[in-house]
Amino acid sequence: MKTKKVALMAMCVALAMILSYVESLLPSPGVPGVKLGLANLMVIFALYKLGWGEAAGISLLRVFLVSLLFGHAASLMYSAAGAVLSLAGMILLKKTDKLSCVAVSVIGGVLHNIGQILTAWLLMGPNVVYYLPVLILSGTAAGVAVGAVAALLVRRIDLK
Amino acid sequence: MKRLFADKKRRADLIVIASLLLLALILWLVLGAFRTEGGVVVVCVDGVETERHALTEEGVYPLNGGSNILVISEGQAWLSEANCPDLLCVKQGKIHYTGQSIICLPNRLSVTVEGGEANAVDVVAG
């Protein structure tokens, strides 16, 4: 791996971690799992500018480090399940090249929430399914917001 | 400058967003249709049931060694206090439908409303 790429990826991980921290400062709504997903900005940026492997590495590293720094034991399971599902969806969707990064971000946001619901289902039983509608809604809304900003980043920042 | 969105992609984006919103709406309606007033509040710690109370049984119950305080009043249940940092469980408010639950992730505790009547025999020790 070239030095430049190592530095770029490290910067993306660092930025993603800062965005996670900034997001944790925002007041949280009453429903668990409803969040903006600001860190996904860096994952989408990496997906479009560096490649899918790099994006996956950045996302998983971020989840691990953020859980270690600010989270508790359960939060790693929830975030990891969300991140893996969301990554898989975004990578596949980007490969089809039929949608812009706004839709990629929306699918990422919704799949992240679905991953969390599945984890909660395993840990706490099927009643968590009642959160699904509101989490799909919030994932879509957050995905549009993050995706719009990611689109700007992807367009304006030239890594060459 | 090349436009970010080809129009075809923008249309496809809107279709994806619209179908997700529709999906959320349908799920909400379907899940709502199966919703009934519950009868019992079941408390689980680490996925294991620790206690249950009827929704008619008014009172204040410390859960999980006092980590969360459960209040049952006027047919509704809620957590009034907790020692977790985010207090999400307290913010989740009052519940009374069958299947509704309050979850405190840090304390791995859940309070769920179930249908039917409370039965003293159902109280599991340990």
C-alpha cells in the first residue's frame, strides 16, 4: 500500500471518529437507533474515491475504535451489525451504477438500522420489530441528508 | 462542469426514497393493526425474565438491583429513573400496547408489555 493511501485512509478514519463524537453531542430523540449517521459521510467518500475495500476498512475500524472509546459492550455488537449490513448494501448498490450517492447513502442508513433491529431481535426478542417503521423512516431521512453532503464532497474534493 | 446527477439517476434515487417511505408506512399500518391493549408488564435482564406485573397493579418498582425504576400507573408503564449515561430508556416514555417495549441497552434491560392477565405463578425466581 502506498504511503499516500495509508495517510488518506487514516485521515478518513480519524474524521469518521470525530463525526461520531460530534453526533454523540447532539441531543438524542426518544427512540433508540434514530440518528444522523454523520460518520457515513467518510465511508461514502471513501467508497467513491478510494474503493470498496478501503471504505469497508474505514467503516469497521471506526466502529471498533468508537465503541472502544465512547461505547459499552453492547454498542459494539449493534454498530458492527449495522455497519456490515450497511456496507454490503452500499457496495453492491454502487457497483450497479444505477443510483447516485444519495440513494447509496439512504440504503446504507436504512440497512444500518435494520442491522441494529436484527441484533436487538437476537438479544431481546421479536418485540423490537415495532421499531422498524420509524427506523426505516429515520434511516431514509438521515440518509438523504448525509448523502447530499457526501455528493458535494465527492464532487468537490479531488484526490489526484 | 459535469453535472453530479444524470437525470436518470436522480429519478432512480427518488424511486428508492419513495419506496422506502411507502414500506415504512405499510409496516406501520400492518404492525398497528395487530396492536392491542396489553395486560402484563414483563421485565427482562440479559434476555431472562426477572419479574412481571399487571398493568392494573399500580406501583413503583426498582429493577435490576435499582439500576432502573419502573412506574406503573393508570394502565401505563414507564421508567422514571435510570443510572445509565444516555437515559434513553427514560426518554422512551409510557407504554401500554401489547408488544411495546422500553429498552435500556447499557443495563441490558427491557420492559415489555404482553397481552393477557398477570399470573402470580409466572414470577420466575433468580
